[in-house]
Amino acid sequence: MIRVLVVDDHPVVRSGLAGMLAVEDDLEVVGEAADGQEAVALAAELGPDVVLMDLRMPVLDGVAATAGIVGTGPRVVVLTTYDTDADILRAVEAGATGYLLKDTPRAVLVAGVRAAARGETVLAPSVATRLVSSVRTAAERPSAREAEVLALVARGRSNAEVGRELSITEATVKTHLLRAFAKLGVADRTAAVTVARERGWIT
């Protein structure tokens, strides 16, 4: 029997997931948590095999909760509506065994829980594609300074304003921007901000 803890801040979602899993002969929902802090406490108390973890929750988010749970035994499978690069990487770095989306078909979700219990990695196809892409572009991530410059540009600052705020020359700002453009594969500031946000380089 695979023991599952369901974590989501929406009661209807929790109930739906619990009901979906409970009809399976080899799955048992041993608890439900409404936030990350409760999830960590229940995981320690109940000792589930798999934790289905939402990402965006009050008190303690899913990434922090995952980090607090993975070392204690249970496998954590993130189940969320969000599939941005930043969310995926944060969850994986925190130790999540899997990352599935809430529009995942029931059969795939159930199979994912079983696979996670066996210690296998479970990824939604779109998430797998993003992870592979992220690994390929890891060497092309912006430097800390390039990210700072992009973040200020995203807030509407001119090159001169960025230079004053970071205490660097306008020419240096342009150099950082050109390097960021090359890494992002874009040719202008607007596109740079858009793509940088998509990749989770800036918020």
C-alpha cells in the first residue's frame, strides 16, 4: 500500500485529489494539508511514501515545504498549475522527485504517484522539455550584474539611470545589455525583458 499526503491550499482540490486516489486499491490517502508548514508537520507525523505538493500556498510555499520534507523519507511530487522555468528549477533543486501539472489526466497522475513511490522521476512532458532546455542554456545564464541591469531596464530605467543606480558608466551598462541580448538571443531591450521573464532570470 502506497501512503499519500495531499497538500493544497484549496479544499475542493484537496478533496478531489483524495477522492481520485482513494479508489485505487494500492493507494491510501493518509492526510491532507492546507499549507507548507502543515505539510512538513504531517509528513513527519504520518510518514507517507509520497507527498503531492502544491507550489503556491500561504504560510510556507511548496518549495520550502519540499526542502523540509525530502530528507525525512517521503518522495515529493509537485502538482501545480505553474510550469515556468523558475518554478520548475526551484522545486527540483529543493529535492522534488516529480513535477506534474494539474491538468494531468487521472491515469497519468496515479501512475506518477506509483512511480514516485518506487523512486523514479516523474515529469510532465512540457516540464521535461523545459528542464532539458534549461540545462542546455545553463552556461548562457546572465551574470549577477547583467541580471541587475535587466531588472532595472524592466522597471523602465534608461541606460543612464541604470548606470547611476549601480554606480557604473553608461558604456558599461550598454556592454552588460549587449551580453545579455546575446545570451537571450534578442536584439532589443523590450524583447530582452520579455524573454528574461519567461526564463525566470528576472521577476
